[in-house]
Amino acid sequence: MRVCVVGAGAAGLCAARHLIAEPCVTAVDVLEQSGQLGGTWVYTENVGYDDFGLPIHTSMYKSLRTNLPKEIMGFPDFPIPDSEKSYLPARDMLAFLQLYSDKHGVTRHIRFNQHVQLIKPKQGPNGELWDVTFKDLTSGLTNTKEYEYVFVCNGHYNTPFIPNIPGLKEFKGDVMHSHDYRVPDIFSNKRVLVVGAGPSGMDIAYEITSVTRKVILSHHLKEQPRTVFPDNLVQKPDVDRLEGNTAIFQDGSQEEVDVVFLSTGYIYNFPFLHPSCDIVVDDNCVEPLYKHLVNIAHPTMCFIGVPYYVCAYSMFDLQVRYYVRSMNGTFELPTREEMTAHLEEEKRDRAARGFTKRQTHMMGPDQAGYYESLSSESGAAPLPAVFTAVHNDSSQRFLDHLASFRNDVYKLIDADNFVCYRA
């Protein structure tokens, strides 16, 4: 089996690590658009487009530290090396991924500066095959290779989601997305409207209070964060509209602002997939995927890392192990009809529990059940329950103690228990 892995971020490296150890796999090509591995963990001061005219992939800002403790950010069989702190700077995470790749012999399989342009299924003599067309950005040469399997691992924190706020296009001040944020200095003495209170929105809003005249954090969190913010930050409900330099909120209040800073998340984007791959992204729902992973229409294509609010690296590892076990015959995937029925049942269940279509791939409280379903169906080793427990604890600490939660230090006691030394 010849396998193509799209992307050399954490998900792609994890996929390659298991594939090259699998006897039934004869060749693994990891196609990486940039000149180094690491995906979103690579920091660059550049924004917009790279030297080849392609969008800058990373959304990393200079001060970023992980928002989950390192104790649950490693891989199940390759934890992050022990150190005093639980929350690490981006450069440490990048160094960890380099170590992981080198130790498992993945680095030599990576083809850097390869822009994947088109992936298209075709019928081979013994079943479906994939034509993958990619361009060597340094030489300008385009190549098409044939594979039995495709692992899509291009990440989903690189294509900004721009909300439809009335008046945004006519806004007279500056508009930027958190994807292009690097350092706070650009907001010096300005009144900044931050739209969105996800992890990056909260983090950046807090950080820029040190230089701004005022920060207005607009969000629709059901519960107000308990974090005590600096005096120059106020919280508001969702923006109703913008008029000139005035932001008008859903409660009727108004604020004069100089900058609209969109921390509104990202959209799943697979521009290299031909329509015949039968993958559709609608309102950030990627369909049709079985268990957020297998392309139901073409089961020799999988997507690693689509779910969010998860223990990412451990989930990547479990997803990959699940799928590789289907490749080598350890277990058989359900029929396409059965996978479709499972997908429809999951959609009904999540809708009944209040999830919107846009939240199709959001796990959070559902993550433990998701991990269990992957391991039980495939026979793959399960993830320790302590991972989910630490994730939930850390996520709550983020909301309640944004200024200090990264001083917490976690220790895993066993597969079920942990201790946390609070800041």
C-alpha cells in the first residue's frame, strides 16, 4: 500500500509514524507546503502570503503558551519530556514535534515545499486509487503520483472565519483576524473591539489590555467568565451592527472603536479535493464522515484531527491507530450504508442535545465517549480517562483564572487520577 499524508503538522507526523511501522504499507509520502514541520506551531512574523504567494498557514502569536497542560499534550506512547512547568511556549512544542518526528524516522519521509493542488479518486484494477498532484515550490515542477490511501492532515486553524456583521465592510477603522495577530504593540492607545471569547479571543483580549486605551470583549458565552479582567476591559453581548466607528450591541449599548479584532475561529478548508472526492463543507460541518474520520463515499481517504475541544495529539494517535487497523484487516469498517446510518443517528442525537450544525465536530463533554467508540470498535488501546479529566479541569481554570491558570502544575498519578498544584 502506498499512502499519501497531506501536511507535516502534529496530525501528519502522527499518521506517518504509525504508517511507516505498518508491514502492509510499502511507501509513505508526507507532503508539506512549508519548509519545515510543525504546522500551526511554527512562528513567523510574516502575515498574509508567503514567498510563493500562498496564504501563511500558521496563526501562532509571539507570546503564545499552550492552553492545555503538557501532561495531556503528548502522544500516548511518547509524552512530552518532564519539566517544572505544565504550560509550555510554542517553541517547546515545536521542538517536541521535531523530536517525535526524528525519533520515529518520520522526517526522512517528509517532502518539504510541496503544494498539494489536486486529489482525485479513480478506479484501479483492484479497487479505488488516488491521483495526487503536487507542485514543488522551489523548482516549479508539478508531479502526479498514485496512492492506495490518502490521509488528510492539513489542520483547521489556518483559514479565518469572517462573520457577517452588518456594517463590517464599511467600518472606517482597522479590521483584522486573530490569524494575523503576532504582538500587542499594533494596538497601542487604541480602542479595540474583540469579537469572540474562545481560547485565543480571551487570551489576546487580556494580553492587549497592557497597551490599549480600552478593550471591548464581545461574546455570547452562556456564563460570564469568572476571570477578573483589568479595568480597561469591558464585556458586551454580540455585536448587532457597526455604524461608522460605532459598535452597537444586542443589548442596545454602544461603543466607539478604532479596531475590530475578529477572534471568530476558522473554517475547514480542503481546496485540493476534487468534487469527485464527495466531501462537502457546509456551515463548518465536514460531510460525509464516519466518526469524524472516514470519508464514507471513499473509505480509503481519512481525515485526522477534525474534532476540536479535545486532547489533540492523543486523539490524533487514536484516530490513526483506528484507521490503520482497518487498513491491515484487524477489523473491518462498516458498510457505507451502515456508516451513513450511524452519521445520521449521531446528527439527530446531537441536535436533540442542542448542538448546532456549526458545532458538528465540537467534542468537549463528548470526547470521552468518542475516544471509547474508536477503541472499542477497532480494538485499539484506549486513552486513559485521566486525559479527559485533566482537559476538563484545565478548561474550567482557563475561564475562571485566565491571568494565572498557566502557573498550575499537573501530575498524572495513574490512568484515572491526577493532582494539580494551583497557582
